[in-house]
Amino acid sequence: MKKFIPWSQAHFISNEKFHLNKAFDSTWISGGEYVQKFEREFCKYIKSDFALSVNNGTSAIHLAYLALKLKEGDEIIIPSFGYLAAANLALLMNLKPVFADVDLETFCVDLNSIKKKITKKTKLIVVINTYGNVCDLKPILKLAKLKKINVLEDSAESLGSKYYNKNSGTLADIGTFSFQATKTITTGEGGMVITKKNKKFKYLLKLFRNHGIKKTRYMHIVPGHNFRLTNLQASMGYTQIKNFNKIIKDRRNSYDLYKKLLKDEKGFKLQKFDRNVKPIVWTMAIVLDPKFYGKRDIIIKKLLKKGIETRNGFFSTNRLKIFKQFHSKDLKNSDHLSKNLICLPLFNGIKNSEIKYIVKSFLSLRK
Ligand SMILES: Cc1ncc(COP(=O)(O)O)c(C=O)c1O
């Protein structure tokens, strides 16, 4: 039978089914006790005193924008290389996305680029912790404090990663997470928002999550959304966060094997993680040198023929048609990554033999 290795695959290692059935049997399938249980366990793991579950990672960012009371014309600095949720929402809310460039090796937003993009209208800086990395937040937070600008850490791809021993998502004013099917823990669709901001802000997050209802049913005091996570989904999240150490161990082993097999090989560069970062790598990102590999999209096709599904990196967001009016010429690194980055399969449960086959196939395509 022909081998097929998906780029990502959901993998359940614990008693998810037991808790899912329990939630199902309880007949509480919208809200229910697992929602609070998941939020509590998440707080415990991440070491935060506040976590609010939502129906996906995009809603987590949306909720933060609403609670920050961002209004038309407010500027948000967003890296041009990274998943586009933060930028998309800015467009949707008539905010102005201002794109900053990223570092070629870490794929993290570049401090100097942020400095150039700050204006009097800047209300928020979004940092995206891409592929499990954690950006160098200390200088960014220092700058933001000086300028009185909030920072949101989009940690959808970096749950469990650490920066100076602190959890990704807990460093900035607001942290957001996604539990979509390919993420390190999954609830199918789902997300979480955490914050270090004050009580009023936490209250606003809760308010906008639930149609703007303060307390009394059907008494809506602001226009809000329904961003709630279901009890069924929360039961899966609860189980996985409780067993997160097993998941981490598995992912670390897979990443270490990739690293070992790719060490000393030329023609590409692996994503770089700074000394102070202890990553839980989300996907095996590799920047190809075109001299050795030619066009990235051809490599993707050739690997697929060998039964290996891979992914291209993100398109440089500012170059997408929908962001035409926010295009900027000084985003060269984002452009380079957008053309030359490939993501090899790395997921909970991938077998060592599969990784060996992927690496052998990948190296065989080098000129
Ligand atoms: C960095 C990043 N931010 C936000 C999101 C949005 O999350 P979701 O798909 O759960 O809405 C994702 C994932 O898809 C992501 O990778």
C-alpha cells in the first residue's frame, strides 16, 4: 500500500472519549461544568489568574479588540509573516493594519521594524509566536510601555513554549490561543484568551463573549457576540491540558529526531530559537535555499508524489489583495519566507519511522 503521511493529524492519547461521553450524557452540550473546569486547568498550567474560553482562536483576538474598544482608524502593528487572523479582524473592524517585518531566522516580528511603524494612532502591537517560537518580548514590552501601547501575544501556535521560563501567552497584556484540529491541544475548534489587565477589562471580555449580557437574561447592555465554547469541546480541552506533559514529551522527541537527522546537511535552514526560548515546536519549518532546492512549490508537489503532505509558509499578509491599500515595500524578509518556507509534518503521534522517511525523501530532492 502506498504510504501517505499527512501534514498534521489529530491524535488523542488519553481519556478524551470518557470525558466527552460524560459531557454528552450530562445533556449540557452548550455550556456546562467542563467549560469552567477547562478554564481552571488552563489557568493552572499557564500560571495565569484568568482564562476565558472561546469558540476559536480568531474569536479570542476579536474579543480582545472589542474589549480594548478599538475604533475605526486605530492602528495595529501586525507582523506581515504569520497567520492572518489578527490582520483580517483589523480589516473587518475598519481598523488600520500596519505591517512590520519579521526576522529571517526566528520568523518573529522585528523590533526595529516595529519602532519605524509606531505613530500617535498606534493602539496595539500584535506579536505572533509562529510555529512554536516565542518572540523576544522584553524589548517590545519595554517600548510599548514607554509609548503606552497594549501588546497582544498571539500564541495559537506556541502553547507550552517558554521564554525566560514563562509560558508563551502570559508575557504581554493579552494572550490568545487556538485549539483548532492541528494545534498542540485540540477541541476541534476552540480558543482561549488570558490577560494581565485589570478587572474592568476582564469584565468586558466576558460581556462581549456573551452577547453583551451583564447578568439578567435577555438584558443586553452592549452589542456583543456569541463566542462561547461548548461543554463537549471543553471536555476534550480539559482532558488534554491535564495530560499536556505527555503531549509535550511526544512532540519534543519528534522535533529532536528531525533535528538530529537534518544536522550537518546543507541547502536549507531550520527555524532558529533563541537561547532563552524553550519551544514546543508546532510544525517543522524549513527555509529552503533555492540554489539547492529550486522552487519551493515544486518541492511540495514532489514530496506529495512520495506520499508526504507538506505546507507552504504563510503568504506575506501585506501582499494579499485584500490588504492592497496597506502594502508596504520594506517587508523583504516576510516576502522571502513567503516564497521559500516549507513545513514538514510534525504532529502528536507521528512515528519515528515516518520522520526518517520524510527526511530521506526531503534530502533526496536536493540538487
Ligand atoms: C497564529 C494563529 N493565530 C490565530 C489563529 C486562528 O485560530 P482559529 O483557527 O482557532 O480561529 C491561528 C490558527 O489557525 C494561528 O495559527
